[in-house]
Amino acid sequence: MRTPAGYLFWGETMKYKKPPLAIDDQIQLLRQRGMEIPDPGRAARYLSHISYFRLRGYWIPFENKENGKDHHFMDGTTFDDVLNVYIFDRKFRLLMLEAIERIEISFRAHFANELGVAYGSHFYLDPNYFYRADLHENLLNSLGSEINRSTELFIEHYNKTYDNPALPPIWASAEVMSFGQLSLWYKNLKTRHDKNRIARPYGIDESLLRSFMHHLTFIRNITAHHGRLWNRRMTITMRMPRKPKALAAMLNPDATRYVGNTVIMLGYFLQLISLGTSWPHRMHQLIIHSPGIRPAAMGLQKNWQHLPLWKVPDGNR
């Protein structure tokens, strides 16, 4: 339990007492724990721009858990070993964000187009199309706030030209929904039939699409805040599909809390959205050419390099 003085355990408080360390002292501490730092000036520059605390998440796998000493490193661990993993994760996050952007835009387009054509330009204002009226009201209020704050030209044009309905048509309103809001609008649709209208172009059913979109909002938040992603244990996971069989065969059912399955799902979606996409090839190349990266720590299977996902036409590489 947290108290003003610290944390309470068995009736006693534990107050945080670690002093802040200057960068030179941080380097000295790392050396005392066994990290090799042949160029302290270079290490100091990186620590000043990245921070000791952020890098710490990347050197934990290099710590020796068997010698009985807290936070001591395995023999031969260098500062560059840690830095290489950090740089890989940065490049990895950028590739993930690229894929998520493409999928989010596609999902948004299908949501607006399929339901707009079926039910009209402003169907989303009607709670009868949605499962929970209270959630619909909350989502509508949030969307109204987003529209009021928006400076998009198409929103300004609607507001200057029309006054009924007060909000723009779905194809305009969907463009200012956050990914998290869009996922909730989809989840709250009343019928499976309507959800499957949007899932069908991706070759999966609505329950899998709903789960995957929710999972992607979590992944996107990590990437947007520059968090460690490559070997993170996920708290929000996605359902494992049984169909299509070719997709299910590429996934690792024993690593549902790691990002490897997400990578494969992103590649699957991108190959549907953009024929001949180079994204799977670029992801494959990043992983195999990054020193210190263990694909198993990402949740990829032993045979991951032989999955059909990575094969793209030579002309698109």
C-alpha cells in the first residue's frame, strides 16, 4: 500500500532513498557491475540523450541472474551490446507504427464505407445500431469534442455549410476518431452481421478483428510513447485465429503475450491491403541483421525465417 512516506509492508514503511546519480557516476556504477565501457565519453553522450532509466530496460537481459549479485552483468557484456538492442527496438517500433498506420486507415475506411452505404450518412447518431446505449452516448460525446477541436478543412467546411445534423457524415467523422475510439465504435455495433461487413475483406471473422484492433491500440500506445516493445510481455493480447489456416499456422500459440504474433498479423493484413508490400521483407531483414536479438524473445517460432510471410516479389523489395 502506498503512503505519503513510501510503501507499507507488514505494518512498516519503505521510503525511497536512492540518490540521483550524475552521468559519470552512472558509468562508474555500470563498470562496477561488470559492463565493459571502453569509451566513457561516448557512453556519457548516449546516457545524456537517452537516460540511464530508459536504457535499463534493454540491459536487463544481459544481467547475470546466477551469481547472486544484484544487477551484475554477464561476462563480456559491453555498452554497445545494450545500445545495439536499443537501436533495434527503435527501428522495430518505427516499422510497427508504419504497419499500424496503414491498417488503422484501412479499418477506418471500411467502417465508414460499409456502414455508411448500408444505413446512411449519419447512422452513427442513432443508438439503435449499437449494443450499449450508454457507451454510444459516451462515444458520441467524445467524438463531438474531437470535432469541435478539429481544424481539418473538411470539418470546417461542414460546419460552415450545414447545421443539420450538427455532426458531419460518418466518412468525415470517422477521420477524426482516435484509433481507440474507432475500436470501441466497432466493438459496440449491435449485430455480428454489421461487424462482419467490416471483417470480411480481411478474411477473418468479427471476433478476431475486434480483438486484434483492441490489441493494436495497446501496441500503438507503446510505440507512440517510445516504450520498449521487442521483448515486452503484453497485458492486452489478441485472440489466436483458427482460420484462415495459412495464417494460424504461422502464429505461435505458446507466446501469446509477446509481439511476434503481432508482427505476423500485421504482415498478413498488409499483404491484403497492399499487394506486393515490402514491409514483411524489411521486417525480416531488420531482425536477422540486428546483433544481440533473439527472435525467441519476441515470441517467434524456431522456424520463423521459413514462414511464407516474408516472401515478396523481388521487384518490390
